[in-house]
Amino acid sequence: MDCIQRFDAVRSKAGHDSGRLYLVTDIRGGRAVLCDGKIRKLARPKVKNLKHIELVMKAALRPDAQETTDRYLRKLLAAVSRETN
């Protein structure tokens, strides 16, 4: 299993959101805090068990990148989706 870290792009493997792309904004006690900028915005992230997500791209967002906003997350995840398909 790949080590999922902050700023990685991941895909949900289980639940009603299965197949959806997210960006990991934090890791808390075996759970990932996920945002996508559309349904799960930065103000209201989703917390999901690490075993229910799979790594799509390492460090999709660099910590020194421009100010992170929901709009920027949507654009970033759209680009990741195009690259992985």
C-alpha cells in the first residue's frame, strides 16, 4: 500500500462517493481529511478512512503553491483526472 500524505490526489474506493477524486489536506489518526472544491469544500472537508481511498498522484499540490482555494482545487483535480485517464 502506498503511503498517502498531505497534498496527494486520491480516489475514493468505498462509499456513496466511490470513484470521486479528492485532495488530502490533512491526516489525522488513520483518517484522511479530503476536499474537492465542489461538493466537499475547504470549509467543510470529508474525513475518510485511509483504507477506503487509493493514491492517484503524489504531491499534486505543492505546499509552496499559490493560495489554496476551492476554485484552485477544482482546476487541479480536473487536470489530475485528465492525466490519469
